[in-house]
Amino acid sequence: MEKYINENYSREIKIINAKWPRLEIDSTLNKFDKLKIVYEVFDFKYKSQIKLSHQINFNLVFCHGSGMSRSIWDYYIYKLTELIEAKPNSSQREFHINKIISIDQVNHGESYQLNKYKLGPNYNWNDGARDIIKIMELELYKNSTDSNTLNILIGHSMGGFQSLSANAHLPNNTLIDLTFIIEPVLITHTFIPDSNITIVSSNFVKAISKKIKSNFSSIDEFNDFLNYSSFYNKNTNQDILNSIKKYELKVTLDQKTDGGRVEDKSPTLQVTTKMNFYQNLLCYLTNKPASPWLLNNLQFINNPIISIFGEKSDWCPVENQIALSKNLKNYKEYFIPDGNHLINLEKPDKIIEIILENLTLHVEHLNHNEFNKRSKILTVEERQKLFLDSFDQFVKLRIRERGSKL
């Protein structure tokens, strides 16, 4: 899998400043602390071989859920590339892959490793959406000369929430063209439902704590925990689980010191995950106040949204589906039989099938004449005329005839 990805993509890991200031003052230990965010860019190597003038190019942006990392999407990158680019007659397709981005949120993976002495006890999920937008603006900013390139957001669980939140921040924006949200967590059954912060029971925390761990006595214990005791159960796709284990494993030698002097003892082997236990737990305690904000702003989203739920999932109450279908204007949903909350790990091929089906439909429904018209470079005179025409249409909606009194 990794060999295939490397053969088809130029890969670059990038580090930028996350959005600042953060939405919660205790997101960092000092309100002036600046966090970093790490993401990987996969640039498809063979774009120059594709010649069709009407072809659509897709940029894909992947956003992980709580306690996970960008590594969970490697299988998706591999399979989507194989299905879109490597099949017979793929050059005749009306769409191709341009660039792929996978993100480690500020308190996850390699981002956490850079931020661990700055992160505070709070994490507003909407900050993750703001970070996604910043990365997309830097990497995928579009102008009229490349309007045949479409940006696709794909997120799971917390990452599904943040992908949807990015649309709420930019409800009519051409930066985001289509979004897939997999088991998005908007509404949860918490201990005190009406509270403006997330409050959960101690039993819930005990149950979660048994599934998350970041320190191990050996590599064998690390492998055993991920294989048998973590959220990654026996149904997890083996290629995805292998990617997670390879990415998360962090082995260091800890040399004991005494007052700054190295003790004359053999160093201790430290086996950890890149994800930290405390930051992982905090993700489950910080859905609010971001959740009420997003629920109130769903009505303003005009971009197309596609939800994918597991039929047997008990993590996303049915209220999530009701809120989305009631408030989103351009909305479609799928239910995967026998699917649980981690359907992106357990049934990735089914999700990839849904993604590919809807990318195809999205291209088919595009008005290519309008698309080409938008991509045309306008003269000053054409822009002036366009403004006046647009102004006339705009004011017709805003001005009504009435008496002379103000």
C-alpha cells in the first residue's frame, strides 16, 4: 500500500501555525501561546498526462476523529487512487485526483508532539474547523483560472463535525465544493443535556479510559492493547490498523537524571503513542459549546453535504440525523448495514464506494457551460457590466416600493 502511494504521489509533511487566538482561553496554558498543526500533502505525479479540457480535478482533504490521526486515511488514499487513476480507460474519466491532504489536529499525532507543553485542558471543536479552513486556504486556494478544480472535505466523528463546521463558517464559499461526513458527532446523550458545556458521567469516563492508553511497558504491550483492548477491534481493516500502529508507535530511551546530571544507570525504554491519554479524554469532554453553535448554523449551509451512518451505531443518536435532514438544504444520507461508529475503519471499501459514486454524480450534475463561463478571465469592461447586472438583481430583492416617508 505505502509503496503504491509513494509511486503515485510526491509527499510532503508541512507544519504551520494553527489559528490564533483560540476560541477558549484555556485551550493553551498561556493565552499568547501559538500552536502548530501538522499535515501531509500528497501531490499526484501524473497530472500532466491528462489532457481532457472538460476534466474536473479533485482535491481531497481528510479529517480524523477523536484519538486518531491522519494515518487512518492512508488506505483511502491508496484505494481511491487505484479506482480513479489505475483502472483501464481511466484517462477517459471526467475527473481525476489533483492533491490530497490529511491532517493531524493540534492535540493529536505529530501536532500533539509539537504542542504538548502548550496545550491546555480545553479544546473547542470549532477551532479544528478553523484550522482546516486555514490549511485549505494555504494549499487549495482557487481563482478563476482553475475553477475546474473542486475541493472535497471528508471527516469522521469529531472530524465529521469539524468538516461540517467548516461549511458553517463558509456557507456559500467556493473553497469547499462537497463534503462527506461519516458518523458526525453533533448531539450526544450527556449527563446534563441542557448544560452549555459537556458534562458526562463518571461511568462514561471509566469506560472510555479503558479504551485509550498512551504509555506502555513494551512494544508487545503496545501491540496487544491496540489489537485487543482499544477502540480498534477485530473488525478493523487490517491495512488501516497496521498504518495506525506504524504511525502511533513512539520508542525513546529515557536517561534518568539527578539534578541535571545523568545518573550512572542504563536508560529506560519508553514506549508511547503519539496521541496523549489526557488530550484524548478531553476530546470527549469538549463537544460543547461548539455543538449548539453548529446546530444553530446548519440552516445557513448551502454547500452539498453527504452523511454516512452505521445502522448499528449507538454513538450518534438519531437526533443527529433528524437535525441534519431538517436543517441542511442540500443533503443526502446513507446507512451502512451492520455498521458501527467506526465504519470508516471497519467498512472502508463501502465508504469509498459511496464517495466514488457521489464524486461521479457531482461531476455529472455540473453545468459545464456555467463552469466555463465562471472560469473565463474578464476584462475591466466585462467586470463593470457584470457588477451592474448583478447589482440590479440584488436590489430587486432588497428594495420595495412604498410611500415617501422613511
